[in-house]
Amino acid sequence: MNNSRKLTYTAIIAAITTISSNIIYIPLGFVKVFPIQHFANILSAVLLGPWYAVLQAFITSTLRLLLGTGTVFAYPGSMIGAFLASFLFAKTQKIAFAGIGEVIGTGIIGAVATYPIAILLLGQKASLFGLVPAFAISSFTGAIMGYGLLKILNKNHILVHISSK
């Protein structure tokens, strides 16, 4: 797939993800659980590769922040999750590893990376033990959704067709 097509897919996925953030989210304390971001990260990881997946996560997080449907806490989680999902998929070519990378990258590493930001902005109210479950539940839900769609696309030979253009 050429770079123009990858950039176009990145923009489309970011736009759909941003639009859906107005409809589908779960407020949990000071974070907004948004499984569609993790769904988009899995799609981007498998279809586009690491740098475009991270770019998609960055664009979506920025647009959501500007539109008031996201928080600054989305940056570390979504970008780390997108990168790790892409990296593991690139190494293994297995969709399940993209899902595992998203859950570990966002749910654990991203939550820990967000903790200093939460302390800075929220003071002692922020709890690492509050961030990890929220991020893990959101990333797991989105990863399952992405895995399911990609398995269906792969079974119907659509995934190969999309990736080869």
C-alpha cells in the first residue's frame, strides 16, 4: 500500500473515531472510557503499520481534546497502545498479538505513563489503581471488537485485498 493511501486511511479512521466519540463513551471519574479508540488502534495497527497507527491515535486524541469529547489522558494510552499493537502484529503477523499489544500498551503501560500527568493536573486525587482498570477495560473491549472485525475481514479475504492496494 502506498503512502498516500495509508495517509488517507489514517485520516478516515481518525475522522470516524472522532465523530463516534460524541456518541460512545463511558465517563469513569476523571477519564472517559472510549473503546472505539482501541478498536481504531487495532485496525490501524494491522492495516497501516506502526507510524500511521500512532499518527491516527495522535490525531484522534487531539481532535477529541479540541472538541471536548476527550481528555489529555488519551495521548499516552492511545499512542503507546497503537505502537505496541502495530509492533507485535508486524513481528508475528497474528491479529491476536495486535490485540494483546493494544491491551498491554494502553491498559498497563499507557495507564502508568498517564499517572504523572494525572498527579500534575489532579493532585493526589489521581490514583494509579484507578487508571489501570479503566484503561484496561476500555482497551480490552476495543481490542475484542477490532479482533472480531479483522478476523471476519480475513476470513472473507477482504483484509488481503485492502492491504495489497
